[in-house]
Amino acid sequence: MSKRPVLALTMGDPVGVGPEVIVKALNNPTIYEQSKPFVTGDTTVIQKALNITGLSPMLREIKDISEAKFNYGTIDILNLNKISRPLPWGKVSGIAGDAAFSYLKKAIELANSQQVDGIVTAPLNKESLHKGGHIYPGHTEILAQLTQTDDYAMMLTTPQLKVIHVTTHIGLIDAVETINPERVLKVIQLGHETMVNYGIEKPNIAICGINPHAGENGLFGQGEEDSKLMPAIVKARQEGITVSDPLPSDTLFYRAVRGDFDIVVAMYHDQGHIPVKVLGLEDGVNITVGLPIIRTSVDHGTAFDIAGQNIAQPQSMENAIYEAIKLTN
């Protein structure tokens, strides 16, 4: 490892499982051996999470990154004081949604000014976010706006599978309408670039069809594979990118897990998310590619149904931290 990157861990929704998975992940000494993590959040909430987990590291409030010690056994926290009164675990709240936005915004500001090497996000709740006055579909769109990024994509990764998405947080009918050759080409390029950054010189990219059986030569759909996907595939090949024709997604993901492809381009949210999450929520990591900063995230939600019960597992948070370390180096 060439260095220990400084990583801002955003606390996410303060009444979800984010605080719990953060303190559990930071109980892993290997995290500190390989990185310099700190939390953007609220000290009172992190203490509350420690109380339910029975963990007992010291909490150390900092006002500036330069004050952080990054020592195992102590959690450095940039305390934003957004929670002025105790909130019940697992309840939709505009106060919590506004707080989650503030934790993320602060981390993005630090990354934009190169005070941190990357950010790792705990989950936020979209309903709470909206109640708090921040009308975004999710993390990805906030990150894009606050980094002034136009071309970006969501990538999910597990040890067996990597998937990058053409569309994400929009309805299925809208997604099909939105897909166009320009966007598909951009996502292919982002996927290729990301795999090269992972050290794969000539990545092999698979393209999901939009329709069942990838249209079955026009039998299903209205020719979307030919009109929306093939022009992008042809241009990508002209750029020297190795990319498949549109393939039926029901068998494509099996082949990708088997090792036939390095990354899969999914056309819409559930097409890419379901196979990743079937492989295991604990192992999944969400990465926003195309940003000028490094951002990784857990691949699960706020899990309000189990928040505050010491049930949430930290593996996805740990993996997101390790992925951020890998990308920074």
C-alpha cells in the first residue's frame, strides 16, 4: 500500500443503520492500518450507536481535518451538530434527512478541496431527504450536482460481478424512453476506463439487452436493441473497446459471474441491482464513476426495520472502505 488515504465516512441517515455499521467497521484495526478514516456526522448519534453495540472506542471531536489522529481505538468525528434532540430509530424524519444531506455535503466540500482522498457514504433515506427539503433521487445525483459533473454512472461491485448502469432512479417506462446511443456510449466508456484503472488492460464489456431475449431479432419490443444500443456499440468498437452485442440479461449475469466478462452494462436500475444483491448485500459496494472525486458506498439502505437493534452487519461498509482505498492507490 503506497499510502494511508484520508477517508471521510458520512454518517447517512442518523436514525438508520448507518451510524451502527460505521462504528462496527471502525472496530476493525485493518481499516486503520490501510487508511485514515474519520466521520462527518453528529457525536451524540455516534455515541448512541456505540451504546447499542457495546463497543467502547473513544470519541474525539475535531473542527478541522488537521486535528484528526486517525488512531485505532479512537473515532475522529467532524461534529456538525445537526441533531439537537433525540430522534427515535427507524422513523422517517425531515430533521434526519436534512442532517444526512449536510453530512454528505460537508464531505463533498472536503473532497472537492482535496482535503480528503475519498468519501465513503452510509445510506440515506429518500423520503426523509425529501421531507428535509432536498429533492434528489439519491446520493448519486447529489454527488453529481455538488461536483458539477454531467457524465457519471452508478457501478455496483462484488467479488464476482461488476455492473454499471445506463439509467438508475427513474421508472421503468421512463428508463426505456431515456436510453439513447449517446448515453450508452458514455457508460461503456466509463466502464472501460474504470476497469483499466483497476488494472485490466483490455476489459471485456457485456451489454444487457433492453427487451427479453435482447429483442430476439425484433420479435420483442420495438427494435430498441438496434436503434438505441447498436450505434453505441459500433462507436465503442471503433475506439478499440471490447464490447459485446446486446445479450439476454437472464443468462448474461450467469456468464459474467463465471468470468466471461469483466463488467456488465445494465440498462435500468433493477436489471443491474437484482443480480448483485442476490449475490449478497453484505459484499456489495456502490461506486459513482465519472466524478472528479472518489466515492464508494454500502450497497444497502437505511434498514429502518432493524435500526437501533445491534443487528446490522458492517461487511458492506468495510468493503466500501477497502474499495475506496484501492481506488485512491
